[in-house]
Amino acid sequence: MFLFRSIKNRLILILLLCSFTPLLLLRFVAFPKAQKDLEEALIRNLEGVKQKQVEIVKMWFSERKRDAKVVSKNVSTVMERNTDDKSRGFPKLNDYLEMVKSEYGYKAIRITSTDGTVLVATEPGRIGSNIMNEDYCREALNGNVFLSKVQYPAPEEKKDEQADNNVPAIFLSAPLIDSNNRMTGAVVLTADTLPLTEITKSAKLGKTGETFLINREGFMLTESPFADEMRMAGLIQQRTALELRVINPLTGKLTYGAQKCLSSNSGYDADGYENYDGRRVLGAWCWIPEHDCGLLAQIDIREGYGAALSLKKFVLSMLLILAFPMTLAAFYFGKRISAPIFNITEVTKKITSGDLGQRAKDHGKKDEISELAQAFNVMAESLEEKTIKLRHYTTDLENTVKERTLELQETSNFLNSILAGSTEYSIIAEDLNGNILAFNKGASLIYGYKPEEMIGVANMRILHTEEDLKAGKVDHMLEIARKTGRYEGEVLRKRKNGEVFSVHVTFTLRRDEKGQPIGFVVISKDITEEKIVALEKEIVNNVNKIIASGLEIKEAYKNIYRELRRRIDFVWLGVASLIDGTKIVEDSHVVDGIVLSTDWLHCYRALSHATAQDISIKKGIPVFVKDTGEGAYQFDRELFVKGIHSYVCFPLKSKGITTGTVTLGSKQKDAFTEAHFELLSQITPQLAIAIENARLFLSTRESEKKYRDLVENAPEMIHEVSLKGNFIHVNKTELNKLGYSLQEMRQMTLEDIVPNEYRGEIKRFIERIKEAGSSELETMFLTKSGKEINVEMNGTGIYNTKTGECICVRAFVRDVTERKRMEEQVRRSEKLASMGELAAAIAHEIRNPLGAICNSVGILDAHLKLTGQDKDLLEMIVGQSERLDRIISDFLDFAYPSEPSFSLQDVRDVIKNTLFLLAQDSRFTDQVEIKEVYESVLPKVYIDPDLIHQVLWNLLINALEAMPEGGQIKVMARKANVFLRDAVEVVISDTGKGIPSHELDKIFEPFYTTKSEGTGLGLAVVQRIIDDHGGTIDAKSKEGKGTIFYIKLPVGNEKWAVQDKLLVG
């Protein structure tokens, strides 16, 4: 700054600033804004090109998918209309595929069967091969229109293609679906990536710009316009597609733009990054997730920012051109303006050196500098006069100072006596820079330095810790003392031997007689002992809190270890307890803050062995082991090997009796002293009580755990509920059975898991337990899925032992659903058997008279030529006789069912045959719509096709009769499970009038019917047939909306399979 003390230099600087300010503003304000605008325009252009290219690429992929769908549809049509082509090699289909290949520019087209075998192909060599292993074939055969990634053809495909066509390709596939909605195969189209390359090359990005696609691995999917340069540079052999990986040649990793693109982000980089060819480029990118590829648009940063760089060069040139003449002009005018001022300066220096007769020259111009020279001369004359007077005053002042100096010496002697006599406090005087001026005896005793080592030699900072100095704490304290005159607080200090300790310090600002700060007096006191007492008190309080907190005992040991480590340097805390007065067991070991297993040291020891713990327990006194390497006691050698070189064993006493020991071990030899006794003696009584309580608690908890395990794993459901029915506890068996979690059950009541009609019984069940102490109930539970379970509950009350009041209910619940089902099945079997015997007897008794009646009516009809009403009556007799014969036949079929003849069948064939016959029935009208839905893959089942046809016929006729005005019948076949086995489920639904809910449970009972002319045996026979097949049949219905029947037929049955083999053999 010495340069700018001169007015001349300052004037020159001001002139230079005025001259260069416009150019500097142009360089540092206008230019950056213009550069930013150019950069933003470039990035907008880059983003626009990127977005346009992404849309065009997406459109191209969509068009290819649309091509696949159209070709698939057309191929299916051609194959259906020309079924005789198969024997002649599909000539028409070949013509169509060749036409599609040539017109749409595909490399190859193939048609496969459902097992992946190529039936037709534009490459004859591929016919007969199987491509099921290819993902595009599998996806199409699964019913999906699929677009593969850009990839090289499979090796066997490369053999069939010409070398110049061996380029990356995209495979498109679509399923072939015939008019019956059945999968007949797949069509596979192969397209190369040249159209994608043309799309990316169409972008206008200057000479160095390009756009390209990359895959998930960072390989380029299109051809670069700079492919020739890259071949010459050795970056590629043939092409960039699937050969060039977009990596930074300096780092070997993907370029910044490629990494951002692969992270599924859309964005840009305006600062530039290293490209795959080492150039620095600007880039924009976008990930296209639906096609698992990304698009990057890039341009060389030098071309992109060329205009901004030209502008920058122009501005710098202008600055250099104008700098020299402006600098000369500034120096010239600065020197002329400052010359009179320099004259005044020279005169002032001479007056300062003692020549008071000097006067400034007046240059004669009437300006401010001339007036300044005149005023200066007046001041110089006045100064000369007053200097003479000052000399006389100085002589008088010197005499006064001598007198005051004697008084100050006496005061100084008094203060020195105070400094020398104070030994408890350190008193140090220092100047404003911290240099020590005084160092009393107390300071020497506290810090270990001699006065001659400190006074006039050392700085106060030697007594502070490095941490406080680096953190600026010392400067902070001095700053407060300067501002307020005093600072008081607790700080860390360092002795001569390096020991760090705590002191209470007071900084007092010293001032001279004019009130100006000249230094500090620092008084400090060593408070180490006070800190230790306060720390031990805090540790004892914290240990008591830990013991009283109810923590698990080993967790308490770990926390006690942390607390004691604040005062004592040790690494091992061992707690041993006396068991039955004969054995010592190590309850726990904490080493380096980690709770270890009890066998870290030998677990059990007899009191007869010589160990420090034995002595401590027998005599009730602490035992010190200064060096475990000497092996004075048992296990000392083992401890030495584990790194414990000294330890102290302290007895644990409860009610005056020694119950164990607590041992602290250190890595240092002779690490423990009697100074640690006071702390250990304060915590061990509480610790002894805590250990005893923990043992009692563990015993109680073990008993509770055994009881809880019995309850949780009981085969029966067990729960406890309040008197209002709220669940308190539910065992695992009941949770698994009902499907709820324990948290969900605790938000529910017992009434929530039973049907509405049983809730009154639940309330009465709890009331009986409150009154009588116990009760039983048979009811129904609802699972979370809505399934009903028959249960028996046996409940008892739980009472308050003090008041005798019933507080809750415990119930043992047994699932009797299977028992109920078996009882119902037995009841139904017995009923069917008795009804069958009755029906057979009636049918036999009626059929003979009925045969005579039918024969007689036939003779009368043959001999009598009746007309009019007589003929109508005779025909009515014939019709009713035939109807009665059919009823008798139904009775006999029900009484003596035929034995099923099982064989492996496709249930869809049985359904289609039945529906065909139904369409021929007179009851079938145009107002009835049949809808069929089948899963694509259904296993075959062992069934009697005639009996299953009878089942389907009965159900379909019932559906027709339930829809007299017409409607829809839907037949569906799908995979299912029955009795934990694979099954095929047939679902038949109608939109008829439905069945009333009170009648739905009776429809399978024999002779129960809602028809005026029905026998009530149709659905009973249906159920018997399904039972004989090992399946199930259920029905759901809503009045006015229709009925649904669910039939489940098991897929495999060893008995039926063996029967089928015997029949075939």
C-alpha cells in the first residue's frame, strides 16, 4: 500500500480507472451476459434436436410393432383360408412374406409353430429349425407383441446370411391367433438398424455434431457419421453399432453424458465433458425406458461456443490496444497536478527535522493548492512560536516525573511481594501480544516452569493446548477481555511435562495512566481435584440410574463400563457371583465395550482354588494384582495372554454378605490405586442388589416363557378377551387359523369374527362365564378371507386375586369343521341310500302296470280311428305315460347309479360336444347367448365323459329354463386346486331369475324341486357323479341376477390312472 500513499500515484490511478472502466464493464459485465445468451441458445437448440430425435425414434419403434401386428393378422388369415397349402410348403404364404420383406425393407420373416419350429421363412435354410430358445419367440408364443433389443443375429443365423448383411438387427414378433382365438404360432420379423442410423444422421448439428442411440451397457446402437475417422484411429474395426462403447479414453469409464443417460435421466451439460474420441463436447441426453435405450446429442464445444470465443478475443484486443496511450496520459496529468503538493511535502519534512524557518512556495495560481500553501505558512509561523513555549514546559515536567517514578517503584515492590507469596494461585502478567512479563511462585508450582524460563522469554500460548489454539479459543478469551476488561471461566492448560489439566482462570485487562490497554493479568487455579470429585459424583449418580432403569443386566454392565471408563483407565469389566456358597460363576465380561460370552474366562471355580476372587469373597476386601505376568493367582497367566496386565478385584456385598466380585482389568501394569476405592465402594452395593434382582427376574421370566410357549404352540386355539369381548391375547394357532395378525386382533372383539346371527350367543356366553365361572358354546368363526369354521369353545373366567372380581375370559377353541362335514356326509349318504331303496321299490312296482297301460293304449290307437277330442285325450294319455316312464327311469338311475368308466380326457372337448347338442335342443332360442372362456393351457383329467356330459347337460338345461326370455350362459374352464391337489374348474353361470337364498342349501337334496313338473333328482344325481369323481360342486345365486355353479375335477388319481391302464391294456 506504500505505492498509493502518494497523491500523484492516486491521481494516476483515478485517471486509469476512469479510462479503463468502460472497457472493463464491457469485458466483465456485457461480455458474460452475451456469452450466457449464446450458450443458452445453443443448449436450447441441442435440447430441441434431442427431443425431436427421441420422438422420431419412438415413432419408428411403434411403426415396427404395428407392422408385426398387421403381418401377424394377415398371416393368420392366409393360413386359415389356404389350409391345403401345408402339404405343398405354403406357397401363397411364401409369396406374401416375400412381398412384405421387399416392400417394407425387412431382412427376414419367419413363421413358427407353437413349439418354436420354423414352418415358413424367407431364408430357406431356416425352415425346420427351432428358435424356442430366443426371447422374441417365447414372448410371441406367450401372446405378446415383442420388440427385441438391438443385437447381432445368433451364430446359426449368421451362417445363413451374407457377409455384407451381417449387421446388428432388431427382432419383432407377434402371436398368430386363429378365428377361434387359439394360438397357432408366431411371426418373427428381422429388421436392421440402418433406418435408425438414417434418423440419427438427419439431425442438423453443425460439422462436429451428431446424435446416436446407446444400450444399457453403453454400446452405440447406430452408425456414427464419423465412423471412417474412428476406423483410421483404431477405435472400431467395422462399425460403431454394438462395437463402439461410449467411454472416456482418459478414465476408461463411460462418458459423463452416457452415465447420466443410463441413470434414466433427461438433461444436458453446458460445461462440456470428454467424448469417446477425446474431444470435449456439449451434450443433451434422454433415456427411452419403453425401448431400454438412450439417445445422446453432442457437438464439439469449440464449434458450439465459437461465437462467444470470438467476442472474447475482440474485447481483449481492445483492452490491449487502448491500455498504453491511456496510461501515458494518466501519468502526465498526474505529475502536473501533484507538483505543488510535493513542494509542501518537502517543506513539511524539513520543519519536522527541526528547521522551523522553512516556508512553502506559492505557484501564483488562484486555486485550492495556492490557498493550501498560504495556510501552511501561517501554521508554520504559529508552530515555531509554540515550540519555544513547549521547551520551557518540558523542563518543569521532567522534575515531576522523577518524583512520580520513586512512588511507582514503591508500589511495584509491594506487588512483587504479593506475587512471590501466593503459591495456591498462578499469577502471570503478559503484554497485549501474550509475552510473559511476570511469573509468580504459584505459577511455577502449577505449571512446572522456572520464572527465568518464562519471563521475557516465553509466550503465554505455551501454557495452552494445541486444540484450543487451533480452534481460536485463546484469541476469543483475549478478545472478550479487551472489550469488557475481564474474562472468567474454565479452560484446559498444559504443564511442562505435557500433562493437560483444568484451571479456573481470570483475565484482567491492564491499562496505562492514559487508559490505553497495555496487557493482561492472568490469575488461575488448578481445579483438577475438584473436577475428579464432581466426576465421581456424576458417575455414581449415573450408575444408580442405570441400575434403577430396569435395563437387562448385561446391557446395564455395558453402560456401567462406559461410565467407569470416564474416571478409570481399564478395558475389562468382569462380574462374578457366588452360587450356593460353593461355586463362583462369571456372570458377564465386558471387554472394550463389548459384552462377551461367560466362557471368555473359565466359568465355574471351586472356592478351594487360589484366585483373587476367592480371597476377595472370603475376606470381603479388595485385591490388587499389579502384574499378571507373575502368575500370583489362578487365571493370571490366561489374563496376561489376553492382554490384561493388572487388575483389581472388589467384593460385592448385599445385606452384609459377600455375594460376588466386580473386577476391572487394564492393559497397563500397576494401573489401579487406592484412589479408585472410593468410587468402587459407592457403586458396588447397588450393583450387588441389581445382580440378585436380575437372577430372580430371569428365573421368573423363564417360567413365564415356558408357559407362554405351551400356550402359543398348543394344537387348540386359545385366546383371552375382556368382559366386553375385546381380544387381549391370541395364540399363534388361532392367528394362523383365522389369518389375522395379533395387532389386528387386538383392535377387534369376539363378535367381529362370528356371523351376525351368532353374535347374541357370544354375549350370553360371556355373561354365563361372569356368573358361573365357565361355559361351553358351539358356534361359527369367520376367517379374514370370509371362510366359515365350526368351533367349540370352552371358556373360564380369570379373577383378581385381591378383589375376587372376574376381569377377563380365557377360552380354549377347537376346530370341528371337518367333524361337522363328515357328520353331514354320513347323514346325506344314509338319506340317499334310504331314498334310493324306496325309489327303486316304487319304480319296480309301477313300471309293470305302466307297461300294460302303454301296450293297451298302443293297441287302441292302432285299431281305433279316433278324431277330435277323443284323439286329443288318447294322445295326452300316451304323452303322460311316456313322461311317467322317464320319471321311473330317473328313479332307477338314482337308486342304481352306473359305475364310472374313467379315461384321460380334455374337458374342453366334453364341454364343446355338450354345447353343440344344446344348440340343437328345441328349448334353445336365438335370445340365448353362449360365451366360452378357456385357459390357454389346461391339463387333461381322469373322467367318465358320458357322466360329465350328463352333469353339464343338467346344469345347462336348468340355465335355459331359468331364462325364458333369453340371456347369457357363460362356460369357463380354468386351473384350480381341490383338497390340495391340482384340478380343473368348470364354471357355468347364467343371467336368469336366480335361486332364493333360503332354498340354495336344499337344491342338491333328492326330490327337492322348484319346478311344477320336476322330480327333484337332477341335481342330486349331478352331485353323486361329481362325488364319484373325487371332485366338488358348489353354487352361488342372487335372485334376479342369476346362478353360478363351480365344478372342480382333480387332475391326477392313482386309482383311476391304474384303471385306465388296465382298460387300455
